[in-house]
Amino acid sequence: ALANCPPHSPFFPVAYQHGNAPAFALAVEGAPLAVDAFTRAQNLGQARAHLVGAIEHAGQAMARVADDLAARFNFHFAGIDFSMAPFPDITRSIGTAMEKLTGANFGAHGTLFAAGFITDCINRAHASAPRVGFSGLMLPVLEDATLATRSASYTLDSLLLYSTVCGTGLDTIPLP
């Protein structure tokens, strides 16, 4: 169930248009940014700097293109949803990024820290482009290669705990 979601959120199931003026928003599956940032980092400071920088750099590049398209076609560019959404390929998985950050399997000690850390990085990357939608970490476990592979390493209680700092997609959980 969702409530109080603003218009122009580009990810389903909350996406909707408000008013009659044509508008668009961009939805970014940003997990590859996190995988790359954490692979290159040698400490938490570098991990934070790399991910915040990657989000800001990508946001600036996409906003330039979106602003140009909005001007050329007389549309309103509503913004970018930089959600660290899951991905079914292990090399672009948010679970893989979290494991690179903590050095442990998803579901082990440190997973809650990783979820909070990534959420904080997303929140720190403000100035690069207008934001819309969720713009956070999402963990629907059966949609992500690493999270699905590690499903025996965590429980529904673990997912509820992670949901205190991010979205968990409790509509897609493995049942024994």
C-alpha cells in the first residue's frame, strides 16, 4: 500500500501525471554506481565520496540532456529518481554493492549498516539535479541476483529491520 506519493514519480507502482501539462521524469537503476564506487574504495570515506560523486556526476549529465529535451519539446522536466533499485545481474546488483561495502554476505552483520550508509549517500547527493520519487535504496529481494541468492541468510524480521532505513519490497519475499 502506498499513500501520499507526489506526482511524477517515475517508478511504478506510484507513477502518475498531475495536471494537463506534459511532463517527464527519469528513473535510474543506480546499483551499478554503488558497485563501482565500493569496488574502488579502500575505506568508508572513499566509499561515501565515490558514491556521492557518482550520483552527482550522473545526475548532472542526465539533467543537461533532460533540460534540453524539455526545452525542445515544451515538456516539464520533473526530476530524477535515483533509486538504488535491484537488478537481476550479479555485476549490477545492489546486494553485490552492499557486500563490497561490508565484506560480508547480504544478511550477515553489517547489512543494516550498509543499507543506512547507501541511503545516507543518496541523501547527500542533492545538488546535481531535481529529485522526484523515492530516490532511495530499494531491496525487493526476489528481483536482485545477490539478494535472491542469499535468501537463506536473512529472515522476514531482518527485512523489517532493514526497512527502518530503506525500502524492502516485502511484496517479493521468498517463503519456505
